[in-house]
Amino acid sequence: MERRTIGAGALATGAVGLGCMPMSWGYSGSRQRGDESLRAVHRALDLGCTLLDTADMYGPFTNELLVGRVLKERRAEAFVSTKVGLLVGEQHIVANGRPGYVRRACDASLRRLQTDVIDLYQLHRADPEVPVEETWGAMADLVQAGKVRALGLCAVGARGARRSGGRLYDGTIRQLRRVQQVFPVSAVEAELSVWSPEALDTLLPWCAARGVGFLAAMPLGNGFLTGTLTPGEGFEPDDMRARHPRFTAEMMAANQPIIAGLRRVAARHGDAVTAAQVALSWVLSQGPHVIPIPGAKRERWVTENAGATEIRLTPEDLAEVAGLPGARGSWD
């Protein structure tokens, strides 16, 4: 598989990564597929999808434990990205950016992941009660201690930005400017897909201009862009899509033209090419510093996602995707 680099340190990883969250968090049935998920992680490494993206809050903690079972056998083949800064309570999720907590959380993640170093340690969310420079400084200390190789920041998405009354990603860029004064940012993780292209306007150019890697989260639109979901089928209460405005039966039906367009492009590249692969290829085409991290918990989907690196979209393909209707359904 093609290799891409993250940040000024030129940390190398496969062009397509693996989002491990669905294996234990956010989607129906995640907790019932432990062995199946382990096989998916092994398959990802076999195919060169070396970036494994997890977080301590996924589960919570169980996602890192699962990834750690693979790392115990294959640490040298993997690029490990995990996150700190969010705590899962009984009723809600809260941020914690206190330096002492960051240091303890890192040690706990290292134990669960069964490794002595984390390749990319990301701030999941800034704590409004703690200056972000203090949190970032504690994370930088972990690099100096040899426990972490590089630092990244997760961007607040559309819901958080619009609720605060700002333009999308303005707050993230302000945070990035502040923490860059403390220690270099190697990567930013934010949503980017055919139906959520907002990062192209300001955030992706900011990263490109500064040699910062961009991890494209949810590049398949929480599964919608695979074309395998049926409008109106419904989701279990523990599935994040049950509360997402784009996953109502009405909005899923209204957004079917996006799937139809992806399938038209796929058909030009061969009968075996899928809408999901075109969607991932579109993300890959946004720059050599962009690495999509589609979530998957089955070997089949990991294999399909990795195949996107073999597709080369033409200028005509890209123009057709750019001309698809915007997604219906928002947090507004």
C-alpha cells in the first residue's frame, strides 16, 4: 500500500488507516464482536493499513484493550494513535485537561495498549476549565519522556461549532495557533467526506501550509456512503446514528442521489468497485497529507476500504463528485 507521512517528523503510515471505535463504541452490537474485531485489526495490518486509531473513552477503555491484544503480537507493524481528554460518565461526557490527569491517562493507555510508546497522542477535546496550553504542555512532556512520539488535536465538528455561534473550525484553528506556540502539532483529526466536505474550506489548507497531517474521520459518513444502509430501517438506541439528523428515514431517502452519483463513478472503474471505495478515493485525492481512517469491525470492510488506494479518480470523476447535491439534514 502507498505510504503517507504525518507531520514534520515524517512519521510514515499506510495511506488508509483503521478507525477502531466501532469495535466497542457508538454502534449497535459493537460489544458482541470481539473476536471478529480482532481479525479485522489483523487484516488491516496484513494489507498495510497500519494506522490504528483508538481512544481511552471508547468503551470506555475496552477499545484500547482490544487493540492492545493485537499490538502485543505485532507492535512493530502498527502506527498507534490514541486520545486523551474526555471522560465518560453515567449521564454525559466531560472534558478533563488537567496536566496530572493527562500524565496518568497516558500511563494507563500504555498499559492497555501493551506498548511502551504511543506514536500519535491526540487531545480529544480541550477542557474549558484549563488553558489549552497547560494541557498541551503536559502532552509535550510525554514526548520528552519518550512515552509519545508526536502530538495531534481532534477538531470540534459542525455541531459544536454551530452551537457556539462560530464559523465551522474557527475555534479549532485558534486552538491550533495557541498550542503550536508550545509544541508542534503533527496531525489534526476531523470529519471529512463527500457529504461533509467543510474541512476543505479552512482547516485542510491550514494543515497543508504547515506540514501538518490530516486524519479524515468518518470518511464514509458513518456508513451512509457505503450504500448499504436502507432508509427507514432504524437504529438501536445505543447507536449514535439514532440521534443523527441525517439518519432519519426522510433524510436518508433525500440523500440517495449522493449514493447514486458515487455508484456511477464506481461503474466506470470496474464492476467490483464500490461506492465506498470511490468515497475513500475522493478523500485520498484531497492531498498527500490526508489519511482517511474509516471505521470497520469486519475483515470484509477492511479489505474493501484498503482497495480504495488502487482507484485513481480522473478529473472528470472528481468534477462529478464535486457536483453532487449537498447532504440534507444538519444539527442546526
